[in-house]
Amino acid sequence: MKAVGSKGVLFLVLLLVAGGILGGIVGDALAGLNIGSIMPTLIKHYEIFNIQNVQLNLYVMQLSFGIHFAPNLLSIIGILIALFIYRRL
């Protein structure tokens, strides 16, 4: 059994982001299909957090920061699958 930190945190973050993106792509691809009554629940976006844009004016350049995280249920399932794959490696 490997130690907890042997695979690297960066690899975990990249795998989780990839799982979320692939889940979102699958959700968008299935949005046009009428598979059943569960499909609207799977493709509905759930807002987790929303940090509005903050602007920082440094007189030489202006920076804007903000983040909006609203995954659909298939993205969350993709993240969970990526976590399962990470644990199995």
C-alpha cells in the first residue's frame, strides 16, 4: 500500500478537474435527448459558490478576480469517478 502523498496533490487536482469537465461535457451532450424524467435533474446546474468579480487597479495594469462554481449532477458524478480512479491507482 502506498503512502497517502505518494501520487501527488497536483495529479489529484488535475484528475478531479478532468472528471468534472468530462461529466459536464456528457451532461451537455445528453441535454438534447429525452431519456426520461431524470434527465432535467442530471443537467440542472447547482450553484455551490459565486465570488463576484473583484477589480484591482495597479495604475499600470488592472486585474479582475472572480470564480463561479455551478456544476451539474453529471459533473459531480465525474468528480466522484475521478476520485475513485485516483484511489485505485
